[in-house]
Amino acid sequence: MNDAWDIQPGQVRKILSRTEAEQESLRGVLRDVQNHEATSTTPGAPAIAAFFLSRIQPLQWIDTRITAVVDGTEQAVKAYTDSDLEMAAEQQHHASAIGGPVPSAPR
């Protein structure tokens, strides 16, 4: 295609699939923490839940960034396989942009 690009779309898709699986694990942890606080009778659980709940916002930000990067990378790979290298480069740029400060967790 282009000498500057040397990717294997199938391999990229495998990595994206694994990333999405790990992201779903993160989402499961976030759900569990939120649900556990309301239902647990384990001694110390409220303090542990409060600790994790105070970190929910930064973790949700990470989840949002993962989604943006995966979506942008998928679009870049599609453009690459469609031989639209200009669009692929644009999507790659958008996928790699961090975008905004990380919310800080309380200390």
C-alpha cells in the first residue's frame, strides 16, 4: 500500500478484541464496586467501597478513552484496508489523541 504504513489488519483486530475484553473486565469491576457498597454486610466493606467509589470518575475516564482509541483504531484500519491512507492517517491521529486532563482522585 504505502511504504510508511506496514500494519497487519488482522493482528490489529486481534489486539483490539483483547483490549475490548479487558475493558469489559474494568466495567465489571466498576459495576461490582458500585453494587457491593449497597449490599455488603462484610466488616470493613463500606470503607473499602468508599475508597473505590472515590476513584470511579478517573476509572470511567479511562474507560471512555479506551473506547475512543479502539473506535478510532478500528476506523483507521478500515480506511487502510480500503486504501484510503489519508483517512487512515486522520483516524490514527484522532485515536492517539489523549484529550483532556485525567480527573484526579481524592487523596
